[in-house]
Amino acid sequence: MVGRHTEADMAQLILLRGARVFDGVSAEIRVQDVLVEGDRIVDVGQIAPSNGDLKVVETAGAFLMPGLIDAHVHVCGAELSIQRTTSSHWSYLSAFGFNTMNRRLLSGFTTLRDMGGANIGMARALREGLVIGPRLFYSGKLMSQTGGHGDARSPDYDLGSCCGGSDKFAWVVDGVAAVRRAVREELRLGAHQIKIMASGGILSAADPLHSVQFSESEILAAVEEAANHGTYVSAHCHPAAAIRRCANLGVRVIEHATMMDEPAAEALAANKTYTVPTLAILAGLMQQGEALGLPPENMDKLRQVAACAQDSLRLLRRSGIPIGFGTDLFGKTHGLDHTEFRLRAAVEAPLDILRSATSVNAEILQKSGELGVIAKGALADIILVEGDPTQDIAVLEDGDNVSLVMQGGIVRKDLRARAPRS
Ligand SMILES: [Zn+2]
């Protein structure tokens, strides 16, 4: 009886009254009411409460906005060491992932886009209500070439094909046929998007930062398979040459985009390619990387990337390229999620950052109008914030300032209920 409603399961109406509403797009913050029925927003404006089964939430002028979206996470990224993470037991990685997801939801992130690790089992557990967490858009295992950013083998040890091949986080695949098969396998397992490693990276052992990874024909094969299925490819890219190449080959989203130049910006603009900068992991590793045991050669790669990440973001913004919002945290740097807001604020206006984390990220997820907006017909993923993040984005750094989290019309957190009774 899917899609049929009976009297008994008539959805409850919830009226969030008198909030200062940021709708995910407009610069105009207006005092409005938001009416929720079931899992959807059914009206926004000045709404007179009707009789019947209506629950009224007096917001007392709190800041109301769409639930936040983080477009680059690794919820199962339990350790900084790729090798140690991928050789951890799935039972542990799942527990780590669900813990991360629950924490993120309660801090206001109602949707996460996982860029390697999370998979259909976690999505099923969420769907069946075994655990509570954000909406999860997963990539399954990411794709890497041999010796690429997703190949976990250290060249110092004779691991043969062990622990770098098809492990929990990555397919290590070479050649068009192998790439096609791996992409098709992830799509069979319900991946929402396909993630490829298209340049060197910071945490991997064997790949120079400036290397471009995968051949053009391999990237084109991934793009074609994803498009045939109705989805898209995201590519990890630091150096400008990799960014430019991927944009021109039909990759839809560039992750990190930290080492931009003008020709790369032109390629992104010409191809309408999205970007997802991830500053939180860079700052977190700059502060804690050595203490957390990141080897000197990886620290060196980190410093090169961190040195130009802000200038790259400036260039992206100046070039009018759509910019999403991501964090990319691993290991003990999980928990620094909210630093992304302040780090972005060094370059961008608060309103632009809020749009990135809501409506622009929803576009990236191909969920415009459903997620990342406060509008009639959208899913009722709504948060209340104490303070005004359009004036001071730092209020989002403290999860306690997110006083209410509603996900699909269900209240997941309500700190206001904790207020002492008078
Ligand atoms: Zn990542």
C-alpha cells in the first residue's frame, strides 16, 4: 500500500511560529511561520493556526534555516592512517560511522554526502530505523589507480597486492574495463555518486601531490557509466592540472580544489562544474598532524596544500563557480566539523557560506527544492539556531547553539524543552 494514506496515519501538523527565516537562498531574513505536515514543509508565511491536530512550536524569534548539509565526509574514517582504517574490522568501522552520524545530526547536519567508505548496509540500517542519523548519500568504495591516492599500501613494505586492492574504502582498478566494472558494482550497491581519486593526496604514501591520476579514457569510462545510471562522478583533485582535466572530461564535482589557477577556473566555469572545498581537515592536520603521527613526507604535502587553499577559494568565489561545503575529517580530527564555518569566513561572507552548506550542496546532491531550502514542498529538515549566523557565522561552531533539529518532520533534538520550568 505504498503511497496510500489512511485516516489512522494522517500526518501531524507542526507550526513553527515567529522565526527569523533564512530560506537557504535569499539574503532577506524575514519573520515567518513554517507549517510542516508529515515529512514535508507545506506552507511558509504568516499562518493562522487552524483547529485540529496541530502542534505549535513558539520559536521566540529564533533563527530558522534548512538543516545543514556536509558534502564531503568519511563517516567511517576512524583513523588518519589509511592502512589502519582499511584494516579495521567492519563492525568497528560501522560503530564509528553511526556514532559520527548521530553526533553530526544532533549538531544540525541533517544530510551527509560520504565520499568513500559508507555503504548500503549503513543506509539500510538508517532506513530501517536501527540507528538514527542524517540522510546519507554514499559513494561506496572510491576508485583509485594502482599507486594512487586510494592505494593504501606503503611502498616501504612488501605487501604484494594485499591491503591495497579491493578493501573496505577503495577499488584499486586499472584500465577502462576494470573501472567500468567497479563503477557498475558500486551502482548495483546503490551508490548515489561515484568518487574517483584523480590526483595525488596528502595522507597517501606513494603518490606525488602533483601527480594526475587515471588516464583520460578511464575517467571518461567512469563518467559515462555514472551518467548512464543517472548520476555523476566526483573527483578528488588538488593540483590545477587535475582540476582542469577532470572538468573538461565531464566530472561534475571537484573535491578540495585547493591548488587553483586561472585556466582551471575557466575550465570549471565553462563546464559548470561544482567544487567542494574542505578546509577543516587541512587546518586540523596543520594543528594536530604531527602529534597524531602523520609522517614528515605527508606533513610536507599538507603544508603545500594548506598554503594555497584560501587563495584557491578566493579565486573560485571571484570566478562565480558554485561552491559547496565539506569537511573531509578523519580519525581524531572528527569533531572539528564546525571549524569549517570560521575557516571559510576568512574568505567569504557568512551568507555565502550558509548557501554553500544548504541550497548549493542540495544542487550537488541533485536534490534542489527538496533539501537545503525552506520552501513549500521541501522535506522538513529544519534547524533553529540561537544567534544570527548571517551576522556571526561562529555561532554555528557550538552545536549547543543549534537548539532544535527536525529531520523529515521528526524532532531529533530540542534543547528548548530542557529549559527550567517557571
Ligand atoms: Zn575525502
